[in-house]
Amino acid sequence: MVQRQVVEALMNPEAYDEESGQIELIQTHISFVFLTKKFAYKVKKAVDLGFLDFTTLEKRLLFCEKELELNRRLCGEMYLEVVPINESSIIKIKGAGETIEYAVKMKRMPQERMLDKLLEENKVEKELIDRMAKIVAEFHSSMETNRRISEFGSLNTIKTNWKENFEQTREFVGVTLSMKDFRLIQERIDDSMKRNKSFFEKRVEEGRVKDCHGDIHSGNIFVTDRIYIFDAIEFNERIRYSDVAADIAFMAMDLDFKGQTDLSNFFVKGYVTYSGDQELRRLLPFYKCYRAYVRGKVTSFKLKDPQVSVREKKIATEEAKAYFKLASTYAKIL
């Protein structure tokens, strides 16, 4: 109820302490993003999806602060501050009265310069993909690893991630995921983990498990005066701490999904060149399958969200089906 009031309030110019211009609301399965003339304000939905828990105001503040910290690694100028949303006679950002919500305040980027839009318009050259590969390789190289982080790349953790995926998608079997593909992916993933047990262990020993980004895809990249790779995973270390191959596989899968297989292969080739991680290719089909499956899962979650319109749910259904179908394609070659 409180969040509904906050959403309604933030659609009005008086909720802001700057000239807002026309306000646009963008929803994901876990957040509301309010776009004003110069800024973007991201409010976390009060949801518990198993792999994340934003159900209390204290947790949402904690994860807002974590989001700011983590995303300043690649987008320092874009992520500005965490702001309180207060209620007295009106609900207002940094207003008077009790704090009832928090938002991450960011510099607004031109939506038309988002990489997924540029891909749709066929405006992405290999030179841009090469620059991205270099940025990600240097980012991974600079990120820490230690015994605790490395444990997240163990086969036990990978099995836990997949078990969670299968449990959370069972209700969508027959809706966005066929039973045939559900069983196929389970069988192929289980077999792949058994066959490659020693290789997963080798990756851990070689320090390939890092504090990664966790969500690198074209919908999280702006191309303006520079490349901004934003929206790193702040809410679950089990997702962010991973083999660097899982980070690369997300971007590669996303390009495959958009019919840009040549750019996908070029991105991987560039990353391997800049990082020297020649063995990464061996794990790409496994992690591409994982990334496509997770996208199918989180897109399916929109079908249960009362805040999402019927039209949006129809679009989400078709998109989730396509992601799950792609995951089954990868599973077949494991």
C-alpha cells in the first residue's frame, strides 16, 4: 500500500526538488525507475523472490547503498546518491516528515543510446564491441578474489543456483516453458556438471572466480561519450561472485538472442585476447544456457506481478518462451 502511494506520488512534479519535466515510469520485476528531465530515480519493489529480499525498508536502504557502491566501479559519474523519500503533507524526495522509502539517484542517460536500441537500429559496429570486451577484461582483472569469493564458483554453489532455477520455474511449465525443454535442460545440465567437475575445480584454483558485475547485457549498457555498463547485481553475492565466464556468457547470450551471433563471437574473441583466458570458451555453452534460463525465469515473474499490465504480461510471456527455447538450444550442445 505504501509503495503504491509512493509510485503515484513520484509521477507528480511536486515530489522532486528540481524541475522534473515529463516523468516516465519504467518497471522491471524488481524495481520502479522514474525518469525526469535530468535524473533517474530507482525504487526497489518490496518483494521476496527467493534469490533477493527487499521486503523491509531497512533491507531496501541497505541494497540501495550497495548498488551505489558497486556500480561506481564502472559508472562513477552516473550513480549519484541514495535519497530518502519522505511523507508529511505530501510525499517528496528529501522532503519533510517520516522516511517511507529510498531511491538510488542517477544521472539520466539518453534512452536512445542504450545498446539494445542501437542493436535494433543496426547501429553497432565491431569497434564498439571490441571496446566493450576490453573494458570488461580490464574490469575483471582489477576485481578481487579470495577464498570466500572462490567458494561461489564451486560446483556445489553452481548446483545450488541451478536447483533454485528449476524450483522457481516449475510453476511456469506449460506456460512459458515446455515440459520437454524443462526435462531436457535438467538432464543436460546435470550431465555437464558431472563430466566437467575437475574443470570447474581448475577454474576456481586459477582464480577465475571474481567479484563480477553479474548482469552484463545490452539493456544495461549506455553508449554516449563513453560506455556505461550499469546495474550490477547488488542483492545476492551468490549471483555476482562467479566465474568470469558467466559474466561474458551473459553478453554473448544476449547478442545471440538478438540475432547478432557474429557480434557475440567477436565479443568473446576480443575478451579472450584482452584477458588471455583461452579456456573460457569451454564453459560458454554451459553459462549461456544458465543466463538464458535465468532471463526466461525473471521475465516469467512479471506474469505474477499485479503492478504489470495485461499488455506487458502478454509481451513478457512471448519473451520468456524465447529465452527458454534458447536455453534448450544451448543445452543440446553441452
